[in-house]
Amino acid sequence: MVIWLSIFVIYFIFLITLISGLNRWKKDLSSSTVTPPVTVVVAMRNEAHNLRMLIPSLAQQTYAGKWELILVDDHSEDTSVQVAQALQHEYPQFTFTLIKSAGNGKKQALAMGINAADGEIIVTTDADCELPPDWLADLVRSFKPTTQLVAGTVCLKNDATLFGNLQAVEFASVMAMGLGMLGWHKPVMCNGASLAFRKSAFDAVGGYTGNEHIASGDDEFLMRKISVQFPKSIRAIIYGNNSCKTIPPRSIGDFFEQRIRWASKWKANTSAFTKSLAVFVLLFQLLWLPMLGMALFTLNPFLLAGVLWKLMLEGVLLAYTSKLIQQRFSFLAFIVLQVFYPLYVVGVALTSQCVGYKWKGRNALL
């Protein structure tokens, strides 16, 4: 009992740390007025439908400096290239470069685009994203003289279904971890759908070398390499109406494929702090359902108090994060996840370390 309660107390401290970290991030509005040349690089594979959402949102960016867009086709098997070419004619005032990747995979495609970039700042996003007008301007404004990488905010374009709301609440926990820890200057995760870094820093750390064999992770592996070589140089985007909106997985199968892909990077993670954090969260989830059952069965006041504190702190954290990233929060989905989230976390953690996954029509082995 004492061990269980001790783990819960540590977890509560962790949640409070994230909430206070989010507050620190929200209040840090210091920004730059410099407008260096920027290159937005997008690796696309089989994104014919999504490009009609991405390109118009990029065409409406308010960034005052010089910037360019490079689309890198990662051997698409649909009409992505033809759609991109058609969109160039539909938006004649907004020109961009379309090139074909010489390698295979997202990292190789991004690296090719970055090598061809003229910008001092490299910005990445995904082809299935919709970007608010101030997105690019706010990312660049977030660079202080010592900043090497800026992590943007991302939210889901979820519908009002229970599955959509469940995904939104779960994704809010991912953003809470990333933004909350960055509020304390501890980079643990970021999202390549909204990411900016200095090209000089990318070159200095060798780009994506060292983890090319891992299909995903272009964002987090790069962030960690930059954090090691340039300590305290990682920052979150300044708070504002600048969340990148991305399309969530459309089916339960697609959802688990995505989460297994994300979790599969754990073995290659070089950060002892991030690994320890992941192990602790997994341990807590293993204990949560047994403790919930014991609390309801025995009506032990200490256990019941622990359950109530857990629900309150998690609810505050996820509702607050959802508000900050301009994403819908569903209380019903939050309650449902209290039962299913531990099973999901443990299942994904185990599966990700034992089997491969499929991404963009390609099989990836661990």
C-alpha cells in the first residue's frame, strides 16, 4: 500500500509539474523582430487529397520575410505530383519547388529538401496539415539569438464522434508532455508537423545521420541531437493562434499503427531522462486499474482520495492543454479513457518492441 501511494504521489507531482510548465510556456511571449529567409520543407507520399488542404493554407501565410516551399515527393503511388502541379497553376502568386526524392523514406526526402534549401531557418510540416495564417511568422518570431530549434503546437482536426474525441484527449496528453516539459526547458518530444530549426544546427549535428534505419523519428532524434550539442537551445513556439491542424487516423487500425510507429523509437532513444519518464508512466498505468478496483471495492479513504486526485489533476491538465492548442476537450472521452488508456498504453508499448509496422504502404521492421 505504501509503495502504491508513493508512486501515486510522484505521479501527482509530475502532473503538477506539467501544469506549471504549461503556464510558464504560455507566459513566455518574448519574440524576435528579425525576418530571416525561411524554407518550408514537406515530404509527401500518397497525399493527393491532402495537398488541397495544405497548399491553400500555406499560400495565406503572413510571414513578412522571404520564404520558399519545397515539396519532396517520396515515390508517391497516387496522383500527388499531378495535384501539386495543378495547385501551382491555381495559386500563381504562390510558387513552390517540387522535387523527387532520390532515396526512400521520409528522412531521406526531408534531407534532400533541406540540402536544396536557401533558407537560414528550416521549417517542416506534413502534407496532411492545415496551417493558420500566423503559423510561419510565429515559428520564426520564437527564435531568440541562442535558439536552435522551435517546437510548434499541433492539434487534431477531430470530428464529434466518440472515436474522434478519444483521439483528441489522448493527443492532448502527448502535447501536454512536450509543451509542459519545454516550459521547464526540458525537451522530451516534438512533432515534425510543426517544427523549425536553424539549417546551420542541422548541418552541425549531421542531420538525420545515425538513425536513418528508423522510418520515423525525424523530429525527436534531431531535437535530441541539437539539444546535446547546443544545450538550452530548444524552445516552444510563442503562445498564440498558431496550432497546426492535422488529420487524425481514420480507423482504429490506422490509429494503432501510428502509435506503434511512434513507440517503436523508444529503443533508439539516447535520453536517459526521457526513457525513465516513459518507464515511470508505463509503471503507473500498470498500477492504475488495480488501484481503481481496490478503491471501489474496499472504499478505502486513502485509495479513494488518490483516485479523485488523479482524476482532478489529469482533467485539469488535459482540458487546459486542449484549450491552449485550440482543440476540443470531451469530458466523456476523458472518463472512458480512464479504463481503456492503461490497456492501450501497455499494449502499444509491448507491441512496438516486438513487431514491425506499416507506414505509407511500406513495411518497417524493428
